[in-house]
Amino acid sequence: DVVGILCLVSVAAALDFKYHHTEELEAYLKAVHASYPSLTHLHSIGRSVEGRDLWVLVLGRFPTHHKIGIPEFKYVANMHGDETVGREILLHLIDFLVTSYRRDPVITRLLNNTRIHIMPTMNPDGFEATKVPDCYYTRGRYNKNGEDLNRNFPDAFENNNASIQPETQAIMNWIKNETFVLSANLHGGALVASYTFDNGNSVTGTLKGYSRSPDDDVFIHLAKTYSFNHASMHKGMGCDNRQTFPEGITNGYSWYQLEGGMQDYNYVWGQCFEITLELSCCKYPPADQLAKFWRDNKAALIEYIKQVHLGVKGQVTDKNGTPIPNAIVEAKGRPHVCPYRTNEHGEYFLLLLPGTYVINATVPGFKSLLETVEIPDNTGNFSALKHDFSFPEVSVESRAASCPKTPLYQEIERASAAAGKPTVHVWGLVMAIMLVL
């Protein structure tokens, strides 16, 4: 197909290693979509304070909509407008994915079995405001209203009084409208993969300088997947002598406490595991270094996407096979403070490392189903283990289930203090508290 080949050449030729400002970035995304209309879907999830579109390019065999059994993955970059490497390497990731489809068997299977959402810039106003590139801090970090978008989300541990910005609200709506399973946000200023929690209290172990989530083992695995597939992150050298990160990873809270961060919001309220990738010691490096940044990150970006196929997935239905939305499905021993629930198709996705787990499916008003599953490592097969639940008694109507945006962990801390119990037992209180909330 000569026309197809010419399209490939023209799109690839249009993307060189330089910084792409708003008009060029939009033109590139539109050109990719025009060249690969059946593999991509381009849409704006909202607008910045100054009215710039927040573009997302979706890639996959079914790019326009969610397909049952196919997990949703996302990359978000340039949340801090002056941290620019992620913005450019996501454009090169898009280029690599579309040009490798049907040529590279691994990329072909990845795109056939995963719906990948790529947002090159969450803060276009901040990027455009950074007139003088600098390795360190500039005012372009913030959005047009002077707000740090990575301190702007509801926080699970304390009241975050920041006024929610348009860019933040767009992300929150996006998370609500998709069944995201795995995500990463790309930053600069260090070289490390940082994972949840960024904030915490005694319930999550902060007295020992670490804020542990119920899925800490999975988060460590995810962070190491990126750092060990990166050219040098796993060496843990950091960016100066004062700061080293063993194996190139860190618990967010252990590094520094952060309130209102995006990765914690994804995990608590979005049912989406997200890590923060710091990709360059210099926040806004010279353009002639971008090709090396792409080479250093390329394998890690791909291997990380594959991790969306960890664990177990399936549907919860009634005796007639009708999907049950809002059923709680969690692995025993790791309840989430905001219980993970099925989507409108009755689907659940749980990221779990290989091993034996008891999965608990609960529909309010009915006896819970507890089933033991042996989970293999299926990432190479591009499909998590499939395990469905069927409630035999009766058809169940969908009922709305929303988790309050209050600092949920405050409630648990109070309950544990009142009970005088050691924090090790506190997770057992989570479900009881959620029923009250």
C-alpha cells in the first residue's frame, strides 16, 4: 500500500528531537490520527486555564471505546510545565507504537490487548510560560493560576484546601469515565521511580518514615519494572551525592511528604495504580539531549505498559448472566480504603503479583463469594488471569456507589486510636468504616 507507506514516512519525518510547542504538538497528534484512523482516537479531555486543549491520543485495536476484558492504561506528562522530557518522549512513544504495529509482534499484541491513553501535556500553559529553559525551578512549573497541579487533588489523609484547577478537574473526570488499571506520570528534576503513598499517617506506617499502601509489593514491582528496564535509573545514583535511591525506586513519603498528589488520588479514588517517574536530573534540558532520553526510556516505557496485565480480571454477574455494576471485588488481606468496585459492565481488574489469593466479591444485601485463585505471571501473554463471579440468588439492580472525597484515612486513624489497637490490625477496620461513610 503505497499511500500507507507515504503516510508513515510523512508522520515519522515530522517528528524530530526538538521541543514541540502547542501548535506543533496538536498538528503532530492530528497527523498521527489521520494516518492511523483505525488504530488511534484523538480527543481533548478539557481545557487549561488559558483555554488550551488537553489532548489525549488513545491507541489500540478498539481505540474509541472500552472493550470488555481489555484493560485501560495511561501515561501523563508535563504536569509541571517546566519538566519537559516526558512531553517529548511520549510523542516518540506514540511514533514508535504506530509505526511498529503489524511489524513488531510484541507491539502488535500489546496494542491488540491493551487500550493505551497518552497525554503528552497536562499543563500546556506552564510549558508555554517557560521562556528561559532551566535545569532547576521556574515559574512554568505551575498552571496559569499559579497552582501546583501535583498538590491540587483531594487527599486521602488530610483536608487539601487547594481550589481544584481546570486541568485537575479534567483529569478527575477522565479517571471517573474510564476503567484505568495502571498509569504513570512523567516528571523531571531527579532520576527515580516513586510510588504510593506520597502522604500518610500512623495507619500507613509513617512513624517509621514509610507510607505503606495495601498493595506495597505490587508498587515496588512496578517501580522496579521501570527502573531496571531504564538505561541507568536502577543504578540508584540519583542526581548528586546527597541523594541516592537504591535500585532507582523510592516510596513517595520516604522521599518527601506531599499533599494532594495525583498518584495517591488515582490509587484511592480511581482504582488505578499510578507511579511517578522522574526522568531527568535537569528539568528542561537542551533539545540535543532528547534523543538520548528517548533511547534510555524506550524499553522501560513498553515493559511498564505490559504490567497492566498482571493479576486477575473478570466479570461479576447475576444468575442470568447480567453484569452487576458496583460490586466490591478485592483480594482478602488487602482491602482498599475506598473499596474497588466493578464498572458498568460488571468488570473488575486487580493488579496482583503471582501467587495464591482469596478473592472476595460482595454485592450489598447478599452473601459474599470467596474464591481461591492461583495467579500466574501472565504479562507475557498480554492478559491477566480471567476469573468470573456469578451470584446465584437473584438479579441485582445497579446501585450508585461513590466514595466520599473526605480524607478517608483520618477516620481509620481515629478509629484505631479509640480502639487502642496496634496499626497492624487497622486494615481490618477499613471495610467497617466504609460502610459507615
